[in-house]
Amino acid sequence: MPADVAVAAEALPGSHKPDAILVVSGMHRSFGGLVAVDVERLEVQRGAITALIGPNGAGKTTFFNLLTGFDRPDGGTSVFDGMPMTGLPPHRIARAGMVRTFQLTKALGKMSVLDNMKLAAGHQVGERLLAAPLRRTWLHQEREVEARAVELLEKFGLARLRDDYAATLSGGQRKLLEMARVLMAEPKMVLLDEPMAGVNPALVGSLLEHVRGLRDEGLTVLFVEHDMDVVMGISDWVVCMGEGAVIAEGPPGAVASDEAVIEAYLGTRHARGGDA
């Protein structure tokens, strides 16, 4: 499916996607007199990696916050996998299958890596007040959760650190932990807010492979990123925001040569393919 995205959709802001998992209409958010987000329409193609780019202050993280319930829009709607999400709290949006990471990682530093993973699993019977004393009712599920956590830690190269405090991890390892932890929630769509920021170059390649792996497993990925080499190398579709609005979208090559994008963000280097 990702290879067909550029063919099936027009390279125009708000273009219709053949199988959109997320549809945003008329979403607006202002802080005082400052318009932070003003997205008339945006559709995100199911099963693809979509990059969200734009200069600092373009509204990207605020837009993520609105989509995932960490902030509320002044107007507009978002529909995820056919279900209205507008106004729902973050935990209900996550349960629906749309899960995010943060620009600054949110690992619980005084808990072990493994416990961070286990905490992210949903619908745990043992977390219920009445069921908690009845260990026999949730012991089997707890073992399944731990097995799943260990499997993911192995996949992300963190298994040897399972008993370490999360606070002892490097920046790149925390990014890997956060991505692995997202998968514990069994999402349909993952929103990654600058997943490569602050990561040692030696780990960037590993993170990129894991992002591709999310798509290969059938998940939809929407990510914010400033490194244009990363964006152009991994994305199936690119959306550019400027002053809160979507000013361009399309395949990576088309967006890189779009005059509005060049003026707002990219400069001439990526558009010309050189160092000018």
C-alpha cells in the first residue's frame, strides 16, 4: 500500500486519500491572538509513513496535541478509523488505537525498563481495584504481558537493559524504549514527535529501521521531523505546515521542489539536490 500512496492521491493540500485512517476537518486552535493551528483538511493514508514538516512555530506539535487529546481545539473535528475523536481524553484516544510519543521522552526514570514496558499494556485486570487482591484472576495475563514486553525489548535491542532504571538510559535508548512501549498498547497508528532529536548518530539508523518496521507490520505512522535527509529517505508522503496551516503535501520529491515549501522551510539545498 505505501508504494501506491503517491499515485493514488493528488499532491495538493487536503487531498483525498483512497483509504484514510485519519481525517481532520476545520481544526483550529488559537492562543490569545496567535493562530497556532488552522488545518482546513488533512487525510492520512492507512499503512503509510507520513512526515509532518515545517519551520519552528508552524504548529506541528500543537497539532499532535490536538489529535491525541492533550489539548482541545477551538473548532473542527478529527475522525480516526471511522470514530470521532474530538474532545476525547488522551487515554480513550490511545485505547482507540492512536498512540503517540513525545519530543522529550516520558520514560518513568525510577522504574525498570521492563516495568515501563509492562505499564503500557492496556486492559490489565490486575490494575482494577476489586480484582487486584484476586491474583489468580490476572496472573496468566500478567505473564503474557511480560512475555510480550520481553519480546519487544529484544526486538529493539534493549533486552540486556530490562532490569536497569529507565533514568540510566541514553537519549537514543530512551527513544527506542518509548517506541517499544508504544507497541505494548497494540496501536493502529503511531504518532512520533521528532523521534531522531537528540539521538546519537550511531542509533539513527536503528531507529529508522524500526520506523520502517512499524509500517511493514501494517501500522500507520505520522511523524514530525526536522532532518530532511531522514524525511526524504523514509517517507511515503510528506505534509508541510506553515503558520498553522497545511501549505503543501505530496510525495517527498514533489514537496521538496514545491515553491511554497522552499520559501517557508527548506531553502534551496534539498530542492536543488546540492549544497547551495
